Amino acid sequence: MPPLLDGMALAEVELIEPLPVEFQNASPHITHPEEARLWLDMHGQRSPIARHALYVLESVDAIDLAYETFAVTLLHGHVDTSGFPRFDAVVGGLTSYWDESTGELIVRAALAWGGEGVRGDTDRISRRLVARMMSSLLASQGAAELGPSERPVAHAAGRRAACPHCGFASIDARAIFCPKCGMRLSG
């Protein structure tokens, strides 16, 4: 995966393999001290860019190092004097795992960024980076196709309902939670 980030990476690409079994409960959340200690033991020697990306992406459950491999780098912006990404930086890369049911390698992009400047600028930059990563992936030898990506709250064609709590009217039939108030919808 690191060669797929050539031309986009502004720092060295770090490849992070899935965690050993004894570290699979590692979590960056300080509210769980044992898990946080495991997380620091496992990732303390990594670069500041990799630690920052892992902290953000694992905190929001965007990646799971119990079974995924993650190629991470600085993709846009700058680092501060201690090597950590500044608020204008975009960090991330490609994450992959083997699908147990089909035996195929599944690869996707995962990005994290700060909040300096106009939000639209960071969103546009990140979308461009994801598009470049996907075109690089599809251009690589052996890439087959883009697979379907189901979203729980996609506004696709189909029956839409209203939230019984707040009345939000554009909820897709597949939704589990209301996107406006967060209430769990009855099934």
C-alpha cells in the first residue's frame, strides 16, 4: 500500500500492521486507563503523524487495528516543531483487510484533519485526496472494481419516514438513528 501513496505523501509513509492478540483491547481513550496504557505501549514508538492519525481515527471507530493494516502519512499541511500535524493538516492513508467470506483484499481511504481555516477548504482538499488515492488504487495492477458502499442514513430512493421525536421528515427507511436529534428509531 505505501507505493499507492507516492506523489501524495508529504512525509514518510508508515505501515501499521494489525495488533497482536494481547493488544487488541488497546484504545486511545484515557477514561479506560488499562486500554490507554496498552495503546501507548503499542503505539508510543510511532511517529507523531501516525500517533495523531491513530488517535483521531480510532477514537471515532473509523479504523480497527484488530484486523486492519493502515498505511498512514501527512497528506496536506504542515507539522509543528514537535512533529505533530498542525490544525490545517490532513493525515491518513489507506487501510486494508482480508474479507473472510470472499477472500478478497478490501482497501479503503481513511482521513483525519483539524479545523484551521474555512471548513469547506478542508473538505474539498480531503475529497480531492480521497479521489487521488482511489484513482491510484484502481490504476494499480490487480485492482478489480469499486464495491457497493451501504450507508445507514443514505437518502436514496425508497420510503422515507419522519422522526417520532423531532419530526425530521427526510429519514431513509434503512436509518437506525435520526440524523437530526439522534433518537433511536423503532424498527
